[in-house]
Amino acid sequence: MIERFVVLGDSFSEGVGDDDPAYPNNVRGWADRTAEQLARHNPALAYANLAIRGRLLPQVLAEQLGPAVEMKPDLVSLYAGGNDLMRPKTDIDALAEQYDAAVGTLAATGATVMLFTGVDGVEDPLFRRMRGRTAIYNEHVRLIAARHRTLLVDMWAMRELRDRRLWSADRIHLNALGHTRIARAVLDVLGVEHTVAPDELGPRAVLSPRQERAQNLRWAREHALPWIGRRLRGESSGDAVTPKRPELSPVSDLGR
């Protein structure tokens, strides 16, 4: 039975895109949804979420790894590197070495460790350009998972994540529908019975080239340009953000 669940990472694990003012940082996300399901089996479950949006992998490890180990979790999840991959000059091999060492540290505690591959962005004009880099990163993650005998949620293989209806308007973060699917995948990998049932979306609408161009232009104006502006100013979306659950606490206080 899982007693202490600790989550490390960036916006994906913080829950950005799954807006809900009833939850810390005004977001819910797959990790909160997972914790709520785990608590059905163990009401005494303690849960901490150290993830902060915008963090690069070295920042995640420097800020979150030590505190996570001190919490002595029996289940710990780690996903980081997505923000690094968006920077063309990132050395993916060097990044993987840091990742490998961190996973080794977590695994050495005796905790069950859960990792994630990156999503296949083949159907999105922006992330299609990153596809090769993401595939290399994913191969490193698979090797690391095998080496340290961790669990692995293979988001690359989740074809449904190619559906834009599962993503928020910024196209970078999953929305509530997407986070629900990740929670379901996590619980399935854990082998935990759950009540998470994703909505049936039906067939996707077919857009004309003109409609597609209009959507892309609106996205560029409302989301891509502000992101580029932050990069040029050396700012991050997480500069003023603190972890939503910096300490282990009962899951019963979620959503209040």
C-alpha cells in the first residue's frame, strides 16, 4: 500500500492547463487526480507536489531532488526535460546523464520510481520540429527506466494525445481532458483500481486550410510571441510560483 507519494517536475506535473481555483496554484492536474484515487485505497496517504512550471531539468534536480529524498516516499514520480528540449542548443546526452544520476538517487531510497516519455507532437507544426529531439530524449528515458527498474508511462505511445482537444489553448500544456488521461495511464501502470474515465470526444472536426492558418496565427499572437518575449527578457512563467504542496499532507485537503 502506498503511504507517501511525492511528485517532482515542471508544469506537466504541477498541473498547468487543468485550471481549477479550488486547488493549490489554481491548477489540478494528473498528479492530484492520481493522489485522490490512491487515497481511495489508503485514506492516510500523504502527498507532496514539488513541481514548478517553467523549470529546466537542472533546476528541478537542484531544487526538488533533495527535499523529495528527505520525505522518504514509497512512490515518487519525475518528469523533466521538456523545457530543455525547446532550447535548440541543449545537449540531450548531457541532460540524460544528469537525469540518470537523479533517478539512481531516487531508486536507491527503495521507493517505486515512475518516469515518463515525451509526447509525440507529429501533428503540431511547432512540436513536429522537435520530434527528433524528443525521440532521442525518450530513448534515454527508456534506457534509464530499464537500468534502474522504474515504472514508465509511455506518453509517446499514447496516440490520443495527438488530439488538440486534449490540450489547452497554448498547445504546450494538457487541459483537464488531457490530464485525466494521464492520471488514468499512471494508475494503470501502477496496477491500481480506479474510477477515472476519460470523456468520449467523438470524431475530430476537419478544418479547412484557411481555418487552420487562422488558428495558427491566433496561437502565435496570443501564446508564442509572449513566450518568446519572456525568453528574451530571461524570465520564466514560474519565477513567482512556489510548489503547490511543498510538504507531505493528507489528500483529504485537496480541492479546498
